[in-house]
Amino acid sequence: AITTLGRGGSDLTATVLGAALQLPEVQVWKDVDGVLTSDPRLVPHTRPVTELTFEEATELAYFGAQVACLVPGQGLQGW
């Protein structure tokens, strides 16, 4: 049987391999400018999020947001 990973599957594979290989970091480059307050395709006045803690990103991901995979305690600095 063949199973596809679906949309975002390569990101998941990269982070799983990074963890398995005990890499210090995994960089996944996306076609958006950082983390945004909402989906710009749905909300016209979307703004960038300049700082995001690990706990905030975890909560966003729990509720379905497409956010970065973070290392606990390091957070995410927007740029």
C-alpha cells in the first residue's frame, strides 16, 4: 500500500528526520512573510506577529493554525 503525507507532509518529514538525527535545528522556508494574525487569503487586513512563545504556538497549532515547529523554551522571533 502507498500512503501520501498530504499537504505539509514534507515539513513534517523534515522535522521528524531532524529530531531523529538530533540536529540542533531544522529550517523550513515558506512563501509567507513570517507568522501572520490570520490567513491573508481570507482576511484582508492581516498583520505580522513579531513575537510568539512556544506555548502560544503550541496552542495555535492545537486549534489548527499552520505555525512553525518550535523548540521548547526558545520561542520564535519574527523578522
